[in-house]
Amino acid sequence: MLFNSIDFMAMTLALQQAKLSMNSSPNPRVGCVIVKEKRIIACGYTKNIGGNHAEIDALFNAAAQGYDVYNSTVYITLEPCNYFGHTPPCTEALIKSGIKKVIIAINDPNPLVSGKGVAQLISAGISVKQGLMQKEAYEINIGFFSRMQRGIPWVRMKIASSLDNKISLYNNVSQWITSKESRNDGHIWRARSCAILTGIGTVLKDNPRLNIRSIKTSRQPYRIIIDSYLRINPFLKVLKGGGSYIFTATDLPIKKKILEDFGNEVIILPNDLGQVDLRAVIIELGKKKINELHIEAGSKLNTALILEGCVDELLLYISPSLLGEAYNMFTLPPHYSLDKKIKLKFHEIQKIGPDLRILARF
């Protein structure tokens, strides 16, 4: 399908708007731009849950500036919804506004919407074109697509290491292997995630907060702790303020009640070995409407998650340094044939300060 330079310009702006709705989960991140007579008259993006969707936001912004959207073209990064959820259907608002054309980057994977929003617009006499900058639109909502299509979140494992793949010295010193620029960039990736997962080993060793501090955010991600034997102390920083999910394999009713009295949720999911069933954790987080899961853990849990097939991509920050004998980012079992190697694809490589940021997908 052919698109002109104005189409690309408007959709590029709509994608930029979608990036402003990074905290809209569990809803998708959507941007919208309204063009009339080759002029951009309004923009909008999806607000936090319960707030306006991108299309409504753009229509309101146009009205607030005194613009009539009749016979205009609307550019949307995701197919508009056609059902009443927390907010009314966006398709109805678009139809009532009198617009003449809608250009959509990508169809909504939600079975409640997929194809139905487009069909409703067409039946109302609105011209619809699809597929403009589809790849870019998919990347912005990769977690939403994962949950809608697979029932589980998109899982990203973040690791900061030296060139020789070390994440910590044997005396547990790891601050800091990578630069401040990389650490700040890591908080941007935390902020786009719905939840941050770590293991009890990291919690007891580092007492991390697992929150977003380097950038402004309208919400903090959920914190997920894997703790097979429920060793966690309710007064640790990661549990401050409650709202954490603790996955365990051990049923300790008194300890469980204490942790839940502090506002956390303890979920018992054992496997046959008496440890947390990691695959079951990912499925459970999908049920809790987690779109993107960000992992920051130690070598042991990293290894287990990879071997269980729970990870979709690696987010690596590589420092131009060598640590020698130290803890590895993960310790996979040996192979005796190169045919058995775990294959990944480089998705993106970028320099962040003095370090390299590598995004590699399984």
C-alpha cells in the first residue's frame, strides 16, 4: 500500500506520541495525530489506565484549540478499540467527529478488537489504510503483543558486565562495572517495564530498591522476588510500601501472613524439585496483565531462566574492562557439539557513554 511523505511525517509524530504513554499498561501505548489540509492540527497519546485513549486525547486537543476535524485524516499507531472497557469505544468517537480517513500502523492483537475496529470504521464510510511503519509500532507495544498473542509478558533480561562477561567480583563487589550513563539508560528500560524481577540471592546480598530513580515516571513497576524457601525479610527495601509479588515453593503460613500484612502478595508455585516453577511464574504474570517483564538478577537465576526458556531478549551493557576470575553473567552447562548452541540475533547495538548496549533476541 502506497503512502506519501505527509503520511510518514504524521505517523512518525504519532509514534513519538505513543512513546509518551509508556506507563499506560496494561493498555497498549498509542499515539494519534490529526491532519487537515496537509497541516497537523492536533496530537494525543493514551494516558494511564482509566484515562483517555490517544484518539480521544487528540480530538479533545483539537477542540481545545478551536479546530474542526471534519474531513480530516487521523493517524493512529494501533487499531482503535471498538468496545467499552474503562473508557467508551474510540471508533464511535472517530465516526461522530466526521473524519474522512484513518491510517493505522498496525492492527490490535487483542481478540476483542482485532479487525473489528477497522471494520466498524469502514462500515461508517471512513477510508482506512493500514501498515504504515508497522515494525516501529510493534516494537513500542512488544509486551502488549506478547501478552495478547502468547498469554505471557515479553521478558527482557538486563545484565551489566565486563568484556569478559563478569558481573561481580568473588567478594560480591559489583558497583560499578558500567558507567553512570549506562545505569541511567537502564532506568529508562526499567520505566517502560510493568514489573522488575530478581532473586532472593540478590535481595539478601544487595538490599536493592528495584525502583526508578534516574528519570521521572508516573508509576513504579511491580517488584517480583523469586524466593523458593521464603527467606525474605519484610523490612528489606524491596518490600517498602508493599505491592510486591513474592513467588515461593514453600508454604509457611505465619511468614506468608506477615508479608501480606505489609501489603505484598505471596504466591506458592513449586516445581517437582521443591523450587519455584519459573515457567509458571511467567504464566501467572501474564494473568496479572504484565506486558513487559524486566529481569535484574544474579548468575544463578539468570541461568535458570534461560534454561527454562523464559527469556525473550538480553539487554546487555558491556564495559570496556576485564575483571578476570569473577562471577559470570550466567553459567550454562557445557555442549559437545556446536549444533547445540543457543542462538540469538542482534537486534540493536548502540554506544552508551563508554559502554556498549546490546539488545539480542532468542
